[in-house]
Amino acid sequence: MLADGSVWEGESFGADAEQGGEVVFNTAMTGYQEILTDPSYAGQIVCMTYPEIGNVGVNPEDEESSGLYLRGFVVRDHVDFPSSWRSRESLHAYLVRHGVPGVSGIDTRALVRRIREAGAQGGFIAHGGAPVERLRERAAALPSMEGQNLVDEVTTAEAYEWREGDAWLPRSGGASSRRYRVVAYDFGIKRNILRRLTESGFDVTVVPARTSAEDVLALEPDGVFLSNGPGDPSAVPWAVETVRALVGRKPIFGICLGHQILGLALGGTRTKLRFGHHGANQPAHERDTGRVMIASENHGFALDAEALAARDDLEVTHVNLNDGCVEGLRHRELPVFSVQFHPEASPGPHDTSYLFDHFHSLIEADRAEA
Amino acid sequence: MPKREDLKKILLIGSGPIVIGQACEFDYSGTQACKALAEEGIEVVLINSNPATIMTDPEFASRTYVEPLVPDTLEQILEIERPDAVLPTLGGQTALNLALAVAERGVLERLGIELIGAGIDSIRLAEDRQQFRVAMQEIGQRVPRSFYVTEAGQADAALDAVGLPAIIRPSFTMGGTGGSIAYSREEFVKSLDWGLQQSPVSEVLVEESVLGWREFELEVMRDSADNVVIICSIENFDAMGVHTGDSVTVAPAQTLTDKEYQRLRDAAVDIIRRVGVATGGSNIQFAVHPGNGDVVVIEMNPRVSRSSALASKATGFPIAKIAAKLAIGYTLDEIPNDITRETPASFEPTIDYVVTKIPRFAFEKFPQADARLGVQMKSVGEVMSIGRTFRESLQKGLRSLEVDAYGFEPLDLPLDELRDQLRVPRGDRLALIGQAFRDGLDAAEVHDLTAVDPWFLHHVEALIREEAAITGDFDLRRAKRMGFSDRRLAALSGTTETEIRERRLREGVVPVFKRVDTCGAEFEAHTPYLYSTYEQECEARPTDRKKVIILGGGPNRIGQGIEFDYCCVHGVLGLERDGYETIMVNCNPETVSTDYDTSDRLYFEPLTLEDVLAIVATEKPHGVIVQFGGQTPLRLAVPLERAGVPILGTSPDAIDRAEDRERFANLLRKLGLNQPENGTARSVEAARRLAANIGYPVLVRPSYVLGGRAMQIVHDETALDRYMREAVSVSPEHPVLVDRFLANAIEVDVDAICDGKAAVIGGIMEHIEEAGIHSGDSACSLPPYSLPRYIVEEIRRATREMALELGVVGLMNVQFAVVDDTVYVIEVNPRASRTVPFVSKAIGVPLAQVAARVMAGRSLEDLGFTAEVEPAHVSVKEAVFPFVKFPGVDTLLGPEMKSTGEVMGIDRDFGRAYAKAQRAAGMDLPTAGTVLVSVRHDDKPRILGALRTLVDEGFQLVATDGTAAFLKENAIDATRVHKVHEGSPHTEDLIRRGDVALVIMTTAIGDAAAQNDSASTRRAALELGVPYLTTASGARAAAAAIRELRAGEVRPVALQDLQTR
């Protein structure tokens, strides 16, 4: 059931639960487990455009966080006989274990076209037989993503150290041997960001989202990282304030929600996209080199290009070639930059993973100056 | 980076005739490239010997050379045309090899011509397995252990290095020619020999076997700014060990986690950079260990390929077109995506359906061939199907194949035999796997037998399990969503296809059409490229324009090839000129017709009654054209008409009048035309009686066949009995046709167009080979080169009268046989024939376009086609055969068609045109040396003139006993040589020693004993590339050609020059 009143009948799988959220679609053809475990989907129902889902089961290695924060999972065909040497559990069993309801067998392409035309909207997953009018009301009553603070739901309760590297990363040998300490704000952080930071020569301390700038500076890090996460950046003004306090003090690198928070802290504004970018095939144009990187993206909000253009101290580094959306930002003088897409991929291509090394060299230069 | 302004004239190399491993996908890519370059204002010079291609239509290039794809000719053309660059990456392996050859001669350097797309070093690096290994190791990629062999003596060392089973891969061959898998030492030594012979550079790579690993392919593109994108991933249903061209393949990859997929993606990006493909597409194949994910790189093609054609159709991303634009300097982000219009080509397509490709085999044509699949490709065509789930896609693919299967048809096979057949992959393995589940085997056992990934097997098992539920009042929607055809549901539930269809329509269970849009519906699709599925929302959005549906030809197979796709495309072009909206239906991913750019709307669908009716119901066309796509759509004519669908052109009744024996005989009687004595037998006894009355030899065949399927010439009753026992099962429903065989007749093919009121001859082709050789396998000349004028006039008259009497509207093909002064009508086909493209090119009139417009109601007069064109030049067509792919198969020709493709030679006289055609077909006629002659008794007097010519031209003759004696009687000197059964040194030895420049060897068609004795000699000629002729008439034509070759250089001619003459 969508907020617009349309009913989409399918078969249920996964957990036996009735719940709602903003319905978004993702166009990645691989990596459904990474998508399921990405905290950025908190509060959302995810519809996969690729129809056969469940093919490779699930495994502990491919989890991007310790839990599932999304509200529901919609597929065209749910496959219950996984085939992969890595599989430890079926998709169905996994969703049951994590309490997430799934729907299969609906015309997902029609659903995607609906969202594309009408924009992302609320949806509610329920058993057949439930009164349609009541469901519609519940779907329509779902809070809009705008103004929603979902970060507090997904951030870590305690700070912790991260040590694990990425066994799947091709050894580039580009990373400097010199290790630096970075503090990573967890707004809903994906594990692969931590793995990539570790691979690029960082010792990482992950801190809760509401950790103050003073507390972070007290840890004496060489740099600060701002993670991805769910919801609206303008709903977490405290985070924007914290980041504003850190700009100019430490080199900063932000991804996704972290990028938006940094943008707001630097004086930008944010807009809501009609149905967002959720997929692993987005063309990110890098202005410095003129090259096009194929990037993994997952965002319903973006920084407003005009507001940034008005600022002399800021520079847009990447744009999405499909719609001109701002995908990357840097400060002209300070060692501060961020990207809207996901250089850590997972799922998605590795074209932009060099940005972690770039962060490393920024810090190296910053330390050298100091 | 914008377009390079220094490239004003580019020469594009085509891929030549259709052969196994290189089919019409390169017409698709070449045509796209021609269009893309012309769009940019670049002058395109094209060389391709295959007349049945769209790309060689004179309007697709500025200068079109239908000339042999050999270095000498290309060098001549480069001298004449002086292009700025040569683009070799769109014409398959043939084009790459040819570019490499002229570059090595220093021609490009001398003339200052650049090679764009891929440079010499990249081509060498990708093709030379040793260099490739080293390069892969440099970038940290594993390749299978291997050993490089250049002579047979290294066999032991190679085996020590890689162990058994071992893969044998000759360097620089296409479609895996000469490749094999050896399981024993003995097999290994034999295969190694074969491989060394097949490699043009006598190099073979002996490789560690990765049998049983999963196989994946990535289609990669790179531009001059070093942007790299993956267009499509493809997973092979068949495990490693089956050539990817013979594998059932699925897009996208199904059984990879994102971590594993990205590992392949990273590798692919590194590989295209390391090999150094400057711009364009490449195909990279990987094997992945099913138990631990280990990856090895199998190979890389630095060019567009069969897989890239598939990937283009599977995703809607036109790889060849984009490759052409990248080659002239554009970068991916500067090229718009045609389908979304708003987004650029610098992205990776995502799809929201499952694509399945299934190969089509022709083992029934080559009973002696080994039907097991291996590393050398054996399939002759393929189908692609699109469904929302793998199950739907797979079942749509099965019914697209046109092998009278409408899903997983049951097989009658004992269980132990079934297990045996599953162990080694064969052409029919899908049906075997289905039967295994029906017989109660579980997925684990089938996996152990076949090594097919359990993911695929579980889906097949689910489909077979579902069969049990299909009885009585079964859940129709559920079954249709799983892809079951009406036909199969009817068979399972004991009813008829019509009843199932009616129930569906009653219950509203009808398919919807979804769009292929490159982006999973993220952006709006402006291109109506559609497929059917059972879902909620229909995106067809038909227009209310005046429209015509053209039914395509389905999968390529012997007897039905690219020629019919050519006609379909021209049908579209013709109707567009008259303002119609054109709608194409086809399921062959290799073709130009299934380029979404060709017609206004494309339905990528099976060509079955069910699927076509669904499209007709949605589109409500003005009419449907069935006569361009060959037998496939023709079979649908009557059922479609019965279902109330308007068929354009010749009425199904007229088609029946031409095909039904008795009605046809009456027609000829009425017109006073001759026909060889014939009759229809409905039992073995009747066939014997009939043959005795007509008199042996007789031609026998089942009724209603294409490509001479199971057609034979029998010389006596014993042979007739054997034929009736082994080749056909005669019954009242399946009669056998018996015709008098016209010995030594000259066969003639005629293509004509009729609008119901007037009939105009397109072309009259005199066959080189005598009647009895299938017309598709025979060379022919337009205009006739030996027939007297009054005979040709009689043929003209008979053709016109038949066309008008039948009321043909559109194309018609007639086969005649001429014996002395008598003209016999062999058969009439009121539809597009295989020769239409050849004739169109020879006379400079696009016959199929004219025909389409006539079918839609225009008159010939209106269209200005009122008189036969009599060209000033001679055009010769020659057939090309797949024998080299089937070790042990004899190369003799007969009434059953065996050729896969054709080439054309054009010049001012017959001899030169024939010489060009032979050269294009891979038979470079010699101008000096020794001719080995061994001819059957009847041919001796007929061949005398040809041998005199050869002796006059300075050739020496070597002959077997009988032939030598005959020559001596006629005062011609010849050295004697033994036949094979007489012991060494014999004819085969001579060839293997390299002492023979030309072989002339004929045996009576159907004389098995004589054929067996000489088969090894013909095989030796084939394997060593010595030109050979197996008919007296072929020998005469060759002698004439050799005389012309010796008289002076043969020069290439552009079509554009001929037609303005």
C-alpha cells in the first residue's frame, strides 16, 4: 500500500510484521545484503529493481552494520535456494531473524515507475485482508523524511576502535606506510568505510553521533571523518554545529550524510530529491580531471548547487551527469572535502576508492605543515 | 574530448561470410558503425565479401567494396582510397587478422594510415596467448597454467606441465577453431596435431583445464580519456569446458555476491587498460571456482564480439555504435544515451529483467560430426529471450529456438542412458536436465553429473515440479508467470492450444509489454524496445498510426540465415518510405533487425503463434508481413490468418497452391510448363512403386522442408529402402516426395517481384554446380554465363506467367533445371529467398524494399520498377561451408544444404568474378603448379576442356588410374598416382606433402563406396587449405577463372562505381 492509495499485492516472506516507511528503489544488481545492512536505509522500505533477489543467500562478511534498520524489503522474485560458496543463511531466514518483512511477486517495475513519477512516498506492508482504507491512512500518516532525525536510532552507543582491513580490496600499494589517527563520527556508518580507512593507513576510533567537538579534539586525532547515515541533514542541527566547530581545526572527510552535514556547516543548504539516487551505476564527473567515475549512491537529499556556487571559499568537485546534482565538495583553503557518493562502494564499483588515500595525503600535508 | 577533426575518411573492415563462430552480429555492429560515422560527416569506405549484409548496401558507406577479405585486396583498396584511418575492431577476428596482416606488410606505415580502436600491439597482446599470460601476471591476474607448443614433438613436455584433462587452443583462430579438450594421452597427441594445423602461425597453447568452474563474461568499454564502464555481465549456465558461443548464457550474472562481482569488475578494468585497447569495447572471460571463488582470466577480445551484440540487445546500450564514436575521439560523457535522451552514455546499464541466450545447433545436418560440446564452437545460431524472472526467460528462450519444442518437452530415454548423456554436455542438454528432474533425480545429482550451478538447476526443477499441478482447472496466471507456453500447457493438461488461449482471454490472463531502457525505470524510456511478461502494468503505449508488423526469421540455422534478416530490414526501410510505422518481431540477438534503431518499434519475442497474437492484439496493425523472414514466419501464415490477422502480400492460399504438390502440378499443366516426373508416397511400398515408374536415380525428401533437410538422391531400390528406414518415417500424415533426378542438368534460380498485375524479373542466376547440389550450396552467376538466349527467354516467360497465375503480391523465387533444350520447373516459393540480397546488390535495386511497398498496396509501375535490370558486370555468389569445424565430416556436396554463408565476386567478366568469389570463400585459385585429378566416369568427357585449359596455362597434371588412362586417350600427359585404397604413396600423401596446388575430384552423388575412398583426400585438402573442386562444372568455372587470373591482375571495384555506369 502506498500513501497515494495504490495497493500492490504480493506474497510475504521474511518476518511476519506489519510496518511502514518511505518507499525507495535501488537499481543495483548485486549486493542486496549490503543494502539491507546499510543504516542509511533506516525508516525506509527498499524496492529492488533487479527481479531475482536472494540468489547468493547471506553471509556474515557482507554485513555493513550489526543490524537491519530498514522497514521492509520488496522484490519481484524472492529466491529461496541460494547458491554461493559464501552463503551461510537464506535471505528469508535472515529477514525473519532481524524482524524485517519482505514482499515478493509484485510488479516492481510498475512500482518504481510510480515512485519515479510521483516521488518517494510513504508505504505500508500488511497482510492481505486488512482494511484498505485504514492501511492507506497509516501509509499517509507516516512522517515525511524531511525533518526526520534517524541518526540517533542507528549511531553507536559507545566509542570503539576499528582494526579490520578489507580482504576483498585489490592491493594498490598506493597507501603510505605512515599511519594516522582518525576519529569517525557514526551517523550510521558502513563497515566498509572503516575497512577502507584502515587499508589507507588510518587507526580509526568510531564515536557516537552526539560526541562534542571538544571530546573529539581531546582524542588528538590527525583527522576527522563524517559518516553516511539516514534521514534529513537539517534534522540534526547539533551535528552541523559540531562540524562547524571542527572545520579549520582538523582535516575533514565526509561521505553521504556526512557530506551534507559538512555542506550545511560550511553555509550550504539542502534540497530533497524527488526519488533520490539509489544505485551502483551513477556517473560522477570529477571536475579536476574531467574523468567519469561510476559510483555507488544512496541519497534522498542533496546540497543545493546554487547556494554553493555563491560561496567563494567552496568548490564543487563532482557532479552527477544524469541530473547535475552536487556529488562532491571541497574547501578552497582548508583540508576539508566530502562526497555525496560512496567511495567505499559495498555494494558498487571501486572507481573512487582512491579518495581514502587522498584523505591520507591531505593529512600528511597538514601534519607536515604543522 | 570532442571529435577528432583529422579523421575525414575511415576504412571499416567487415567480417565476411557467415561461418560458425562469426555470424551476423558483425553485420549488426558494422552497420551501426557505418551509421554512426556517417552521422559525423565521415566518409566511410567499407570492405566486406558478404553480400547478404545490410552494411554492404551502397547507401551505408561512401565506397563499398564487396571484395575478398585478403591482404592483397585490402592493400589495393588502401592504395586507391587512401583513408586517414582503418577501424578493425567491428568486424570480428577476420577484421583484426586482416588489419594485422596489412600492418605487418608495412602498408599502413607506407601510406600513412592510422589504425584506430585497437593498435597492433593491443591486438597482438590479446591474441598471442604467451604475451597475454605475461601481461596478466604483471597486473596480478591468474591465468590457467599453460604450455606453448609449436611442434608435435613437444607433446610430452606440455602434458607434464599442465596434466590431464588438457585444453588445446590454437593461436589466431576464431570461434575456437581447432580447439579441443583431451582426456587421454592418445587424444592429446591427436588434438595437438589438429590444432597446429588450424593455427595460421602453427602455435598452440596447451592449457590447464578449469572444467567445472563457473564461467562469466564482462563487456567493457573504454574511451580516450581512460573512462571505463562495464556494459553487462553474463553468466554461463554451462560450466567451463563448453565454448561460450555454445553455452546457454544469462545476463546479468546471477550467482555472484557484490564482493565477487566487483573483483571481476576491477580485473576487467585493469585488463582493458593493460592490453591497451585505446577506445571501444572488449569482452573478457573469467572462470570462477565454485568452491572458493578463485578467479582465472580465460581470454580477452579487444573488439566487439558476439557477446557484445548480445550485451547490446540485453541492455539497450548500443556498444558498436558507441565504439565507433569513441574511435573518432569522443568520450563517453559526450555521447547521449539514445533511450533516456537526457543522460549520457558514461554509466553502467542496469536491467530489471533476466536475459537468456540459447544456442541453436545443426548436428542433424552432419550425422558424422561429434555432437558433444567442447572448446570449439559448433552452434550455428542463437536466440535471446527476455523475461521478468529466469524461469520465464528460459521458457521463452526454449520456444524461440524453433525446434518444435515449446518448453521442457519430455524425452523418451532410459534413465542410465540419460545419466550418460548428462555427463558430457550436448546440444540438447536443457531438455535432458528437464527430463532428469521428471525422472526423479534431485538437483544435487544433476549438479554432480553436469556441473551446472545449483541456482539454475533449482529453477529448472521448480518448473518441472510445477508440471504436476497443470491439470484440469489449474492456476493459469501462475503458470503463465512462470513462462509456460500455451502449447506446453495444452500438452500437459490434455487440451489444445486454442482452448488454453481462449481460457486466457476469458480470464483476462494476457501479457503486458515492458520496456528495455538501460536504467531499471529510473529514467523515462523514449525507445519502444519491448518484451512481454505477465505483470500488472503495460508500457507498450501503441500509437494510432498506420502500421505494419514484420515477422523476423528467428535463430540462424543452415538453410535460414542472415539473408532473411536482410529482407526484413529492407521491408522496414521500404514501408518507412511510404509513411508506415514499422514494428519488428524477432528473437535473434545477432541481427540488424533487432537493433532498436532499425524499426519504429521492436518486440524482442519468440516467433510463435501465441506470442505474435499477443503483439497483434496490442498493436492492431494494418497488416502483418510473413514473407521476408523465411520458413519461420511462413509457418505462422495460415494460423495467423485463421485467427483473423490480416496478412499482407501473397495470400496464404496462393502460398499453399505453390507448396501443395497436386495443386502445383495442376497449375503447371494449365500453363503448359514442364516438371520432372514426380509423385507423393504415403508408404514404403508406394515409394518403391513410384520410383520404379519414374526410373532411378530419384530424388526423395519429406514434404514441407527448408534447406533440403533429409533430401537424398538414391540410385536403386536398396538405397531407397535404406533411406525410408533410416532418414524418414513415412506415413499418410508425413508423405515422402519422389522426383525424377535430372542428371547433369543446369540449375537456374530466379527472383521476381509481382504486384498481382505485373511481374518483373529481379535476376536470373545460373548455377555453377549441376542440379542435385542444393541451390544454397551452389555457386551461381548473374547473368547466366553459359545458357543460350532462347532458354533464358523461356525462363523469363515461365516466371512471369507463374507469378501472375498465382497472384503473387511481393517476392517470388523459382528454381528451374535445364536439360538440353528443355526447361523444367523444380519449385516455386512465393516469398523472399536466400538470393534476394545477392540479386539486389548485383542489379542495384533493393528488391525487398520494393516488395514491401508492393505488399502495402503500391504498384510496380508506381514505384518505377517495370523492367528487368541487365547489369554490365558479372556477379558470382559462392557458398561457404563449416566442414573445418567438424573433424571427420566429408566435404562433398549433395541435395541437403550444408553451407552457413556466402560471398560475392563482382567484375567485368565471369572468370574474374568467379576468381574473386573463390578467393573470398577462402579458395585462392593457383596460377601455377600441379593439379590432382580424379573424376568419376560420367564426368570425364565434361572435364576435358577444363584440363586442356589448365595444361595450356602451364599446370602439370597428376591423375588416378582411370582418369589418367582417359587423359592419355585424349593426348594429355598426366603422372599416375594411387587412390587411397591402393596404398601409399597415394592422393592424400601428395596433398599432405604439399605437392598439389589444386584438387579436382568428383564422385557420383549418392555413391557411398566411391565417396568413402576419396573422403580422406578431400579432408586433407580442406585441412591444408588446398583449393578443391568436387564437381565437373566447378572445375570448368575454375579453369576459366585461372585463365583470367593469369591474363592480368584482378582489381577491386566499388559498388558505387558499378551502379552509376
